[in-house]
Amino acid sequence: MLKIIIKMKKNKFGNTGFNVSRIGVGLAEIGYELDHKELDVASKLLNSAIDNGINFLDTAACYGISEELIGKSVSRRREEYFLATKAGHSQNTKYKDWSYNAIKSSIEDSLRKLQTEYVDLVQLHSCGIDVLEKGEVITAIQDAKQEGKTRFIGYSGDNKDAHWAVDSGLFSTLQTSYNIAEQRARSTKLLDKAAKAKLGIIIKRPIAGSAWAKAKDKNNQLRAYDNTYLERSIKMQSLGSVKGEHSDGILTSIAFTLSNPHISVAIIGTKNPNHLLSNINIVNSLEPLDQSTLNELYNRFDQLDDNWKQLT
């Protein structure tokens, strides 16, 4: 087991009154890739995260058995972490996606699986403007907050939908994609706008599935949904070396994302406890990128951006 250097620095989480660790744990992988017989793996991962300064856990109703593994592993430590889940994709065949009943049923199921009376945050899980403007899902999530089943409500999504959510003034948090190969949240001023509105900002896909490192190593083996990031990284690197970046592409990726001052927490997914502890050590000891290096990475993205919308 790796040794942790120091406890993790925490950031203000918008206007929620919470301070959250610079990185959190994204728990899709344990939900999709582990089974109930591997509860010990999930327990080791989650308890190690909490023991070593991570206090933000991010899951969703549709992440396989993720919520159940969290409930069985760390529900006894409920006061030690900020618990975020997502709703919208109906887990009950009686209800349609994005209906009032689907949202309410999803939240009730999440509470049962997570073995808690409340979550800190329920996020609408990447619905479009048409669903948001209809209002049914917003009423449902607001009712859940009124009933004490969630402390805060948020939106998880990208592009125009995310801009609508921020502009609406209805949400306390925004979760959106941002990394070297996914800079639209910067270039369209989404992060600036969310910060001005004092939303807690959660970043998903902060290292783009290791695409920047894979492109440097000429390694084209990525999960299918990260291939677009790999293609973009290859194009950006084809313009020549980037002065001042770290020799390790993973370090460059993490340093790039965490350099944005508006970000509250970046969620990194893993099912491997050693990978988790390595990530904590990296974040705790990582040298920031020079502004000139950041500017070069910004300029390359902007120069090559051919309608490179955020991936949903």
C-alpha cells in the first residue's frame, strides 16, 4: 500500500457551506466493473479514500451496483463525506425517463441502496433543455429537497444544456466535462459563469481517460468513449512539444485541469485502491503548470477546435 504524503487540500464548494477535497472519487467503475462478491475491493477503495482526505463521493442511480457498494462499505461513516448521486434515467420500468415519478422513485431507491436518510446532492443526469424547460424534473427534485431527502440540487451536463442550468438560477452545483482535450467549458465561459453564480463546480473526466499520456506514448488503446479525446490530443501534440509541461502526460493532465481556479472538485474514477492513493499523492505534491504552458494548451485547443463540443 502506498504511503500518503500529506492530507489533501480542500476547496470551497460554491455557496453550499461545505469544503470539498480537490479530487473526489467517481464511482461508475466500481458499479459497472465489480460484482457483489467483490465488496471487499469497494470497501478498501472507499475507506482508503476517506482515510486519506477525500471527502467527495460521486455516484448515480444508473451506475450499476455502485450505490449498493457504497451503502455496504461506508454508510457507517456517513458524516465524513459529501455524498452526491444523480437521477433521471428511470430504474423503474413503470416510469418514463425524466418524469416526475421517475425522479422521485430514483431518489428513494438511491437512499435505500446508500443506506442513508439523505444525500448531500442530487443532480439531474444530463437531460436536455427541452426536459428542463418542461419543468417536471425540476419540480420533482425540488420536492425531494423540501422533504429533506437531499440538501442541495444540481445539474450534470454539458454544452447549451449546462449553460441553461447555470443561467436558470435553480441549482447549487454544476458538474461538467473539462480537460486538456475538452476545453469548451473554458472557451464558452461556462466555468466563469458558474463561478460568478457561486455554484459548486464538479469536473468529470478531468484526465480524459489518460488520452494526453496515451497520445505522447503513441498508445492507441483507450476505452471506446475516450477515443475522441485521444484523437484531439494527437492533433494538439502534432503542433510540436509543449514547453513547460510535465514529462508524464498524466501529471500534465491533472495539473492542467486543477489549474482552473473556479473548480471545486475533480472526480477521478477507479476501482483500484493503489491507483486512488497514487492520485492523492500526485495531487498533493504536483507542481503547477506555468501560465505560459497553460496559454499554449489553451491556444492549441482553440486553434484546432472544429466545433469540438463537450462530450456528454
